[in-house]
Amino acid sequence: MKQTLKLKAVLISTDGGMNWLCTRQYYLTDPQTRVLLNNTFEGRKFTTIEGTENESTSIQPKTS
């Protein structure tokens, strides 16, 4: 099951937007419950995932 979160952060890419580094996090919430979450993504790397015609393009944490 995929969980969608709302993250307000500063992300930096050095490869044209394929990979991202979270350098500053302002907040993280669950959009369904509107609860602020305590998870910290600063220093974590993300990768761009292309969406289908029914989904938007998003970023997801890198596993490697």
C-alpha cells in the first residue's frame, strides 16, 4: 500500500531533476488526517518517479 505524504522542504538536484537531496524540511503531514508527522527527511536522497496519465510525477526515497 502506497502512502501519500505532504512534505514542504528544500530539495536540491545536481543532475537535472532525476535525483534530489533534502536539505531543509519545514513540515511533513498526512493529507488524509492532517496530522503533523515527526519523521525527518533532511539528508535523505530521493528519486523522481514518472507518473502514468492518471498519476502525477512524484519523488520517492531512494532505496540504494
